[in-house]
Amino acid sequence: MDILKYSVIDFLLDESFQQWVINPQEGHWNSLLEQQPTKNDMAEEARVIVSHLKMQFNYTEDLEEQQKLWIRISNTLDTAH
């Protein structure tokens, strides 16, 4: 994974990032972001979005529902930028 190429949308769509936001633990994402500090702002923007969505939609384990939700988020971000 090369997070140097990541946009906010890439962070949002990355399932391991989503899980890290929901259940933050030291490790993989902390290490990646420490190694690539230029991505911290984008990762933080994505983290806030995932956190808000978790509160609003009570994060679902249903993969199909997750995919629909992330498509809606992606479409919204595409029109916002």
C-alpha cells in the first residue's frame, strides 16, 4: 500500500483504515502516518468523516450495506471537490 498516492476518498474506501478509526490501536496506520506526515491532513479529514458516519449510521458489519454507504460518500465527495 502506497499512501503517498492516497486521497481522502482512498482513505475512506480503505477497509483497514475504517477499522482503525472505529477501533484505534497503535500499529499499522499510526506507523504509516508517522512515515508519511504529508498525508496526516487527508487522513484526519477521512477519520472525522468515518467517525461521524459511525455515529449516524451505527456502523454495519453487512458488507453490501458498507459498500453502498461508501459509494454514496464517494459520490458526495466527488461533487464537493
